[in-house]
Amino acid sequence: GTGWPEPGGLLPREALKLVGLVAKEGLCGMEIVEVSPPYDHADITSLMALRIVVDTLGAMVSHGKLGNHKHIIDKPFVPF
């Protein structure tokens, strides 16, 4: 359910393909909007939003854009 359904919008497979293509280049932020549980009687929109988030994270991990900076984070602590 969304606040304003858009005729002729993206099909789920088109949205997932587009998100995968963008995410493999790397993201600095992501926001899910227009998911309205009161209008989403069968949780279809909510499940699609979840799938987009999971696919985005998966694409970023598989293309080395997420989780490859461990060597920067795990530097030894040097007291002042």
C-alpha cells in the first residue's frame, strides 16, 4: 500500500534490476518511502520494500562495495 498508487509504475522485477545495477556501484545512503501499512492489506508493498533492501545489501557485498573496509576499522588502538 502506498499513499498514492502510480499507474504504469515499475514492476517488481524492473525495480529489483534497477536497484541491483545502482547498488553494485556503491551507495552512501538509502531510504524506503511510500510504504503505508494501513493501505497494504496483504503486506505486498512491505515485503517488496524488504526485498529491495536485502537485494541492495547483497549486491553491494557481492561487488565488494560493502564490508571491504575492515582493514581500516580494525586498526590497533594507540593511546595518546
